[in-house]
Amino acid sequence: MRERTWPLPTYYFTLLALLYLPLVILLVFAFNSGTILVFPLKGLTLRWFHQLFATEALMRSLRNSLLVAAGSSVVATVLATCGAIAFVRFRFKGKGLFITVALLPLYVPFVVLGVSLLLLFSTLGIPRSLLTIGAAHSVVALPYALLIVTARLVGFDPHLEEAAMSLGANYAHTLRRVILPLIAPAIVAAWLTAFTVSFDEFAIANLLVGREPTLPVYLYSQLRMTTRLPLVVAMAALVMVGTLSIFVALVWLRRVLARTPVSAAARA
Amino acid sequence: MTASLRAVTKRFGDQLAVDAVTLAIAPGEFFSLLGPSGCGKTTTLRILAGFEAPDEGSVFLNGVEITARPAHRREIGMVFQNYALFPHLSVFENVAFPLRLRRTRPEEIRQRVAQALEMVRLPGLAGRMPAQLSGGQQQRVALARALVFRPSVVLLDEPLGALDLKLRKAMQLELKTLQREIGLTFVYVTHDQEEALTMSDRIAVMDRGSVLQVADPRTIYERPTSRFVADFIGVSNFLSGRVREAGAKAVIELDGGGVVWAERPAGVTTGQTVTVALRPERLRLERAPAEAIPGPEGGWNALPGVIRELVYTGSDTQYFVELGPSGTVMVRGPNDAPPDLRPRRGDSVWVRWEVGSTAILTA
């Protein structure tokens, strides 16, 4: 049986290569001194990064993306936290419908959502801008945030709330001193996820963009000019590093969540 | 009365969880709600705590009606079965929680938390997190937290249920001692009849939403008023019969023949069908002939029978004695007889017990 174990490692490493080779290549070419993306590399350089920070339009689109991501992720997280608490703790009419509707953006293709939002905004006479992109991103990020916060609340011991109340805490106190502190890591995780969802998003942003482009929209527009290609690659590499650090933060948060159970259940 | 319920009824859907329960709990009393799971004892406790609103009836605390008062304004302490300690707060902050809500001064908080932890014999652990404590320690923290704001009543919902047997026994005694020392009123929910008998000043036995009997442990055990209570608490033998005479003593003719004397409970009349309940440890086996055994005039009941089965349990032996057509009773006997005098299967014996140890059940 022993010699038959080789397919599994082979499969594993092939998968890893397929997943990460593109990213490695991206990193490598970000430091390539030539403007054409072919091996062998001409030489190593930090020129593109210098140029990157000197390109005002690019920095502006980066700022736009950060603004949109920050705004929409906060809106999505606040709505998701309220929604999750309502969903888990209270009985109300149309609860099933509520969760279905809230999770719908997960299943609707972004292009479809983008087109329908475009129609909506033009019908309402709202000019396209970063605000419209932000509103759209709040909708798109909401289900992710909702799922993350709900997952934490589902395991929440309802006796904790009752204990707080028997000790003299009204609902506002219970929320502030017991519920929110306990789900805080999940809220941060939801916020980070919502942030990346917005920061990456291209299809909707491309449809709803006004005069100010977000980073993905700007980068896409730059791809038409071959001289700009190395710049795009360098920017992509930077974004990747940023996203990776958010990912590391999420992994760390998940470990925090696992370590502090929401109920100090009897261990006897 | 510290706390009382008047004709409280609670339904969940079409299920009657609590059925017209009326209880009055005296100050400083250790009061237990005892019954099998689903009997409504926990719902009754939750109505007292304010976590459930009764459909009918009223709740009183220190003479004031609190039926509509929300839980956080009732000043009633509660200890949950799973302790419900706040996992993100240290032991100190858990106990300080009710005091902080009441805006107690920091130095007083420190002092009272220390005092409460001392009371539950848990000093020196104030800095720990709940997850770092054993089940027994968590239980003590939960108790300290429920005591520290000096509530007029503390409710305990099977607080020892999650502990292992040895620790549970130790905690029973400790809880009882603590309750008596600080003179607080405890309302204690349990399905463990032994626990209720050990700790309580008074017990309310509940079944299917109703309170069947409220009395001190001795009365509950020795003078149960219903078959359910006699059966649920301890082990009982049941013999059915009819009341032949209802004087100061009641004389009962068993269905299978034989006559039993008993103290007559109020309301028992001649001709009534009753059940006689006998505790196995109050019964004795005798080998003597009938004339050697004192009769009802001497304060004793005696019925002849045959040992059909015996089970050695270590501390005693259980003898299953067939009393002719009247039925079989279990007798618990000591194991101190010399080998040749030990009762054996098939032996003809007399089962003898004091008239005062005979309980008459009408329900």
C-alpha cells in the first residue's frame, strides 16, 4: 500500500503550483527592468514602483478605491451586524424571506447587478460617482458580512443575555457589554472581508464609474497601452501583498474566535 | 413572603407548561421545585426571574406585584445550569458586572467582589478567565455574581447538574451552609430528589405543570399525598385497598386480603379506595409465628408472605416478598445476620412495620 501514496502528494503540489504560480510570476515581473513580459528577465529594478507612486492618476484611483472600500465595508458591516442580531435573536414575520433577500447578491452575477443598478440610478437621475459605486458595494459585501457575523451569533449562549439581564442590565447594556464584545472579532472579520470584496470589485465599478475611477477600473484602462503594462504589474503586486496581509489578519482572527468560545460551557 | 406566585399559568403553543401554580416562598427559605424534566419547574423559575411572562396569574416580590416588571429591574439573582459566565470577562469583572451597572464606587466594588469570592471560597482567582476554571469553580463564580448585588431572592436552575457525583455532593452541603449563613432566600430547581431532600427547607413537587405537594422534606418523604410523589421520591411499595374504618386510625382492607392500620389523613372516609405506600427500609422481615408479633394495638402492622427473590446490594439486601394475592413488596434488610440465619429464597416470613410508617394515598 505504501508505494500507492504518491498520487496524493503529486496532486497536492500540482494544485499548489496552479494556484500560486501566477502570483509568483506577477511578483517576479514586478521587478523586471524590461517592458515586455518574457523570460529571461532583463534585470531587476524598483523603477516601476517609483513610477507608480509618481503617477498621479493611479494614486488617485487607489485613493478612490480605498475610500469606496472603507465606506461600503463600514455600511455593510453595520447593516450585517444589526441584521444578524435580529435574525438570530428575534422571532419575526418573514424571517426566511429576510435572509434569502439579504443573501441574494451572492448568487446574482455582478454584471447583472451592475447593469440593473446602472438602470436604477439613471432612472432616479442619480449621477454616477464614487458614491454610487460605494452603494453598490455595500449591497454586494452585505451577504459576506452577514454570514460571518451570523455564524458567530448562532453559537451564542442565550443564557449569557439572560444572565446579564438578571444582573440588572437592560438590552442596551447587554448589547454593549456582553454581545458586542463577544462578537467583536467576527465584526472585524466581516469588515475586512467586506473591504476586500469592494476593493477588488471590477464589473460593477466599471459600469457605475463616473469621472473618478476605482483602482481596478483604472488598471484595466491602462492595459490598452503596452508601455503601461509594467506599471500595472507592479500595482497588482502591491495590491496582492495588501490583500495577503488582510488574509493573514483574517486567519489570526479566526484563531482568536476559536480560542474564546461564546459560552464558557461547563467543562466538568 | 419574599416571593410568591398566584395562579400562574403558562402555555407554549397548545402545551400547558405551568398550570395554575400558586406558591409562597418565605424569607430565608431554601425552597426547591422538584420534578421530572418537562414538569414545568424551570418555566416556573423563569417566570419568577422575568424571562417568561405568564399567560395568567401574578408574581409578587416582597409584597409588590412584579408580573409586568422586566427581568433587569427585578433584583433577583440567578444561577444557570451552564453558569453563563461572561467568557470575555475575568472572574473579578464577572462578579463586578452587576455592581458596575449600579454605578457602585470602584473601591466598594473591589471590596464587595472580594467579599463575595471569599464567601464562595474562591479567593485568589479574581484574575482568571472563566475558561481557565474547573466546572466547580465556575459554579462558585456564578453564585458569587448572583449574590454580590444583594438580591432578595436567588434562583438556581439545576446549578449542580453539570458536576460529577462527588463534587455535587460536596457542593450540596456547601450551598446549604452558605445559604443558611447569609440568610438569603433560595429557589432551587432540580430533578434530583435526593438533592432536594438534602438541601431544602421546603419542596414543591411538580408534575405536568401542576404542584402536587408542598412540604418539608420529611413530610414529602414520609407522608406523600399522591402516588406520583411517593413514587418519584425514593422507592415505595404500593398496595391497593379500601378503608373499612376511619377513626383516629384508618383500617384498610387490602384487595388481596389482610388488614393494615395507618394514621388517618384528613379527608379519608370509610369505603374509600386508597393506596397504601410503604418505604422498603421501614419494613422488617420476621421469622416468628404470628402470635409472637405485636399487632396494631401494639403499634405494628404485619402481613405473612414468601421470599420470592433477593438481591445483595452491598450495604443491604433487597428481599422481594410476595404477600399472597395482595402483591409483592420490596424489603430492605441489613446484611449482619450470621450465615445460617440469613433469609433465603422460598422462606415463609412476616413483613412487619410500624403503623406510623404507613402512608395512605388517595390520588
